[in-house]
Amino acid sequence: MNVPIETQYINGANGKPEFAVIPYQLFQKLIRTVDTEQPVIPHEVVQKTQLHGVGIIRAWREYLELTQNEVATRIGITQAAYSQLESANKTRLSTRKKIATALGLDVRQLV
């Protein structure tokens, strides 16, 4: 029986809501919204930046298993110039866009 339902709540042992059952179409809409509006940063990248002090650009490059030379070639610069970009505390937005494109990322993932 496919009767449209409203959201249902399942209470935990403390009597407060712990789970929600929502219509499947709403669930699909929420999933699409998350996938298209918020780019994802994998745990491994976050861990490298937060726990090990690695810059976000280097963390992504290592996560994607690319060498500095491979990324530099994609951007059209030397490996030495790319190395300086990875070491920089701050890069211009136009530079981050080029790096994001070379890595196949959304520029918001390099913030």
C-alpha cells in the first residue's frame, strides 16, 4: 500500500526523537541537494590539514596520488613553481581555480 505519509519520529530510550522516517521522494531530494550544493572533502584530506599541518592543495594532491610534476604539467607551469604554490600560505582565487581544475575539484574544496 503506497499511501503518502508525513514525517514520523522514533523516540529513543530517553523519550526524545532519535530517528525520523521521511517519504522517499523527500529523501531523494535531500540527497541531490547535498551532492550538488556542497562539495565534499574526504576525511583523509581534512586529517592531513588539521592534524598534520599539511596545506589543502598538497593534501588533495597526495589524496589523489598525483606528483607535483603531474599537476604542474596540467596547469602549464614547472614543478618548482607548483611546489611554491603548495608551500604558500595563501594563493589568489584565479590560481586556486587553475589548481582545482587540474585536480578535478570544485574550487570550494580548496578553501
